Amino acid sequence: MYQGIKISGFGGQGVVSAGVLLANAGMLEGLNVSLFPAYGAEMRGGTANCSVVISSDEVASPIVSRPDTVIVMNEPSLARWENEIVPGGMMIINSSLVNSKPTRKDIKVVYTPCNQLAQELGSLKMANAVVLGAFAKHTGAISTEALIKALPKVYKKAKPEMLELNAKAIKKGFDHK
């Protein structure tokens, strides 16, 4: 099993945190992982993306130039990454912020209103956890149990109620459509 993932959005959306959580969950499941974050000129409000590889075999490179899955958290990320996905790959779109539709017909597209679902839980900061739940559901590359188990490892200083809110957000993303 190999899953090359690109997560992309504005700085401040938790793009890199989502990548760290995904990589940690992969390690908890005994998989090989890599994480490679990238930032634009400014962090909050600028562009941010990260590459995550989850694999049953050794990871040869942390660079994901042709992702199997792209998680699009904002409008500019759709245009940036649509043509990079492998044929037959998947794009998971935060439909709360992205109004455009991909033009490719050879990829699977999943629309998840991440911001809306996070807001229903009481915090927009949970949008990145929502999208990881959707990722778990639609790819099968990682379990929600591993994502939830990784929360205290990634967010070491978080209060228990915040960890629980993140767990609810992961489940909400998984349960959406």
C-alpha cells in the first residue's frame, strides 16, 4: 500500500498540523511515513502545503510530486494541484471555501463542507480534523481510531476537552455522506 498525499490551503488552517497528525497516525498503525511541510512567504494567511506519504514499504522520498490524494482547503489550492494528481486519484475539497469544480474526469472528487461541519462543533479550528475524517473514509489508508489515538501525541499541550473536540471532528468528517 502506498498513499502520497498533498494537503494544501492558507496558513492558519492547520494544513501542516493535519499532515503531522496523519503521519503520526500512520506510525501508530505500523506503517512507514514521511512528512514534508512547505510554507509561502508568510505563514498565517499565506500559502501552506505539506506532503505526507503513508506506505507499507519503505518511503524512498518525502517529496510527493504526483499525489494519489490532494486535500484542498482553499480555492487557490484547487488550481495549483488539480493537474498533479495521478489518474484515478482523489481530490477531497473543503466545499465551505472552494466554489470551483475540478475539470478532470479521471479523478474521484469528494466534497466535504469542512468549515461548516467544524462550526457545528463550535470551532472553525477543527476543519482540518474534519477533512482527515473524510480522508480516512474515502481512502481507507488510515483509520479514524489511529487518528484519534495520535491526537495527544501531536497536541501535547491541548486540554482534554480540545482533544475530545478534535476526535468528534474526525468522526464528523468520516460520517459525512
